[in-house]
Amino acid sequence: MKAVLSDPSGTGGLHIEMPVTYSGHPSQPSWMAYIQPDGLAPTGTQSLSIYVCTSPTATVGVYQLHLNLLTLSGQRSVSIGQFLLVCNPWCPADSVYVPHEKLRDEYVKNDFGILYMGTPSNITFRPWSFDQYEPDVLETCMKLLQVSPLHRANWKKDYRLRADPVYISRVVSAMINCEDDKGVLMGKWTDNFNGGINPNQWTGSGEILRLWAKSGFQPVKYGQCWVFAAVMCTVMRALGVPCRVVTNFNSAHDTNANLIIEEYYSEKGEKLHQSSDSIWNFHVWVECWMKRPDLAVGFDGWQVLDPTPQERSEGVFCCGPAPVKAIRECCFSMFYDIPFVYAEVNAEVHTFIVKDHQLHRSKVEKDRVGSLICTKGLGSCMYQNITAEYKSNKACMSPGSNIRKFSEGLSVSLKIHTSPVAGESITFTITVTNQDSCMKTLKEHVNAQAKQYHSSPMHTIWDEHRIVTIAPCQTVEIPHSIPRQALLCEDLINLAVVVEDAATQKRVLACEEFSISRPTVSIRVQNENDVAINQEGYVTVSFRNPFPEPVSGELTITASGLLENKVQARVLLLQPGAAVERKITFTATTPGIKTLHAVLVLKNCPAVIRGFKNFRVNGV
């Protein structure tokens, strides 16, 4: 018997010869096939099943299977079909072997995920359907390997290297973005998504991969970091590689590789865009589980891979695999991209106040970047804190305290009273302490700016200025409130206060960035405990407007294994406090846990409201 990996022309390729026996499973891990009689077919002929056993170091790919027959008239070869070979995390000899069933259930078999966003103090989340079991998804993942530049440049070498998950993961990391190849997704980080889909509207990987394949491998528009990461997670799980999506809060992009991020504020508390470095409120990548025989002993396990195109690695927009342990232990000379990932979770932040083109240092923070790194917990929708896997108490940078402030005789802090929620005002307190033994007159400048998670703040949405007199060694609390009308369309806010001593003109800064929790779309399944395969079910989707203004938009409902096509409905001029309700029917085609997604895209402001519901479909 012969298994063939076709060349790009389809006329030849690499092949593996294997013996065919009647003896059953092989005692040694190697290529072989065995025949098992099934009995007589209705035509009276003997029916046979052929079982193929592969080597744990076999190449991942699509194989054509040929049976060599020796008959009275001579020898001939018969094509008996094809099979798709992926990595095997159940096999101890495979490089992606995971010894615990719960880990395989979560990181290979699970087709439902949670993506964490927002800020460390107000974490938001959204569901994601990985869709690795949906029709044509695995075939599309195989095509992704075939259309990669490395395969097209040297298909024989590519096939030989595809037995190594280190190589496979690097190819996939590059192919999820379209910067160097016919990749899956085009990134866009502006508010204008004309000609494509707003990244906030995607709910799963299946639709993205189908659109990419259907277009002849033209990039799907558009993705941002969580979309890139979630699609890569789908591809890796489909290929048998254990994979999980990871969020790094306060993620640094250190363009000059000095492990320092500089931030600048005006004397009135407005954050300025004066640095090529940046801190994203969150950044999302993946980790894949694999052995690293190319490295020293001890660096097997979780490896960081980042398909979001940020910097080139060996000339290509990809990142990793970087062992998490190597990041923690500062092993910068190991493969791949460890210094870049290390900076994302460990860079220092130096903050300055700018006055008349002069810089006045305000504070140095050593623990703000990478303050929380998390992933979905095993069998849970709660997040698992994995920060300690990336960061040790022993820093690889200069020693010193975590936060160093330049007080100028004043102590200033900022505290938000409650978790910010859309449709409500935000109340907070500025606390000022006079550390000197003299009366002071202070100028307080408070500024709130809207921002996106990946960039510096944009326009000011609210500010307030006042004069405060403070006695020697006195502490005063100054209350403030941002009205809800200023917050209608905002997801993230940069809030800062600069307190100036009127006599000395010395200034102290306090700042915080926070996310605003959105309302949710409510989903109710009728007779939820009795939903059964191939039987019609009913669901009610509703939304109540919490905003101080009327809203309108479009509601989209999707559900893999429940709805053949997405359901869309317009929401027209929903008044404050009013509710809209839609009832839909579905028919489950497979049993198990299913997820129904609802996304409401508002038209009068760039907001996306979402909801989801998990429920079990019972078998026959």
C-alpha cells in the first residue's frame, strides 16, 4: 500500500510504502496497514475494511491512498480514497502529547472559547466559536498549509518539515495575517471598516475561514488581535495541536527595544501622542503545547505564538513559538522572538508632564505592563490567571521599587467608585495630600479622553478645572462625576488629573485607564433542558435600551450546529428604557453543548452589543 502527498501540480509527490497484513495493530509505531473482513456484501462479494496506522513523526497533510494489488493478470494500483493526517495529542510519542484528559478536552476538543478584553480593573469578555468541527474547516486548514509561501517555494522541504509542530505553528502564525502571503485576515485599526466587517462583529472562526477559501485565498476584511488569535487557535486545534487564547493586559509595544515605554501628559491632564512606543490596554495571542527538541532541556510545554502582524521575525510577519518558561527566565538567545514577547509583559513605563516643551518626570512604573495575563479556565467561563508563568519576582531589568513617584511636596491619587457601566455616569474622587508644613493654593485639572485599546487617547470628552486651598499636612477629597451623555459611544477612557502648586508651579499627575461595560443582549431558550437533536426548538432574543438616547441598529444571530444561516433583524429607533424582542426557531443537527450568539450593531454610535447562551442538545 502507498500513501501519497501530492506535489503542487498534482502529477507526483512524496509517497510512503507500507506493508498490509491481517494481524491488527502494530507493536511498533510505524506506517502499516491491516485488513479486516466485514463479511459478505449484498452482491455476494467479500467486504473488507482497511485500517492505516501511521508513524508519530509523520507529516501533517492530505494523503492519497493507493492499494497495490497482485492478480493473475499482473500487478496494478487502485486508488481507494484519501485521508487527512493531523498531530495526535493522545499519542505519547507525538510531539504535541498532553498527558491529562481534561487538558485535551479544553485545548483540543472544545469548540467554544471566551476572549478577555478591557482593563485589569474591569475585565470584559466575549464568546467565540472556534468551529473546528464545522464542514470544510479542517480541509481549509490543510489548504492554508498548501498555499503558504514555504510550500510553494519548496514543497518537498515543506512536507518533510511538517512533522514538526514548531515548524507548523510558525507557518500558521504567518498565514493568519496577509502581510507576506495569501493569508487569512487583513488587519485594520481605524474606525472605518468600509469594504469589510468590523472586527467586533465576528463571533466565530468558521465564517472567516470559509470566506477566505471561497474567495480563492484573498484576505478577509478585517481582523484585530483577538480575531487573529482566535482563528489561529481554530487552525491549531483542527491540526491536533493543543492551543489556548491568552490575553495580556497592558501590553507594551517597545519599538526601540530599550524595555522602556514613555508616556507624556500636558499640564492640563491631556495625554499626548509623542512616542512611537505604545501600551495596548490588552493584546491577545495564543499558546500552543509542544516539545522543543531544538532547544535545551526544560523548555517543552506552552509556547507563545502571535499571528497579529506587529514586527517581522526572520523577515516574515509572525511571532514564536517562544517558550513561556524562556520568557520567565529571560533566555533571550533562544528561538523564537523571546526579547519581543518579554518586552510586551515586562517593560517599564516612564511618565512625563510636558510644559513649554520641557519634560518633568512624574513617575516610573515597573509592574504596570503585563499586570494580568489570563486565559479561559479548564471547563469554565471564568478566567485563569497565568501571570506567574510569564513573570518571576526576580526581574531581568534594573532593581528597585515597582513604582517610583516624584511627589513635589504633594501626594495625588484617583479612585473610581464603581465599575463603569454604559448608560450611567461615572463618579470618582481625587485625593490630595499636602506633605509640607505650609498652606498651599492648588490648581486641579481633570481630563477624560476617549481611546481605543491599541492606541493613544483621542479627543477629550469631558474636563474640569478648579482652585483648591489645602492646609499644611492636610488631605482633601475632591468628588467628580462624568455625565452619562458624554459616555454614550465610548468603550475605553483615559482619566488623568494634574495638580499644580500655584506658588512653585510644580505638578503631580495621577491617571487611570478603564473600560466601560456594555449592556448585553438577553437570550432565553424555551424548554432548555429538553432540546433534542433533529427537533425544532425556540429561542427568544431581547434587548432593553439603557442609554439616554434612542438607538437603532441590526441584530444578527448565529449558532453553529443550530442555524444553517445567520438570522438578521433590524432594530428601529428604540427609545430609552424600551425593549425589543425577536423569536426564532432552530433545529440542532448534532448533540452536545451548543452556543447561540447575538450581536447588535448600533447605527447612531460605533457600539456593538452582544450576548450568548450555552445549552445542551440531547441525543436520540
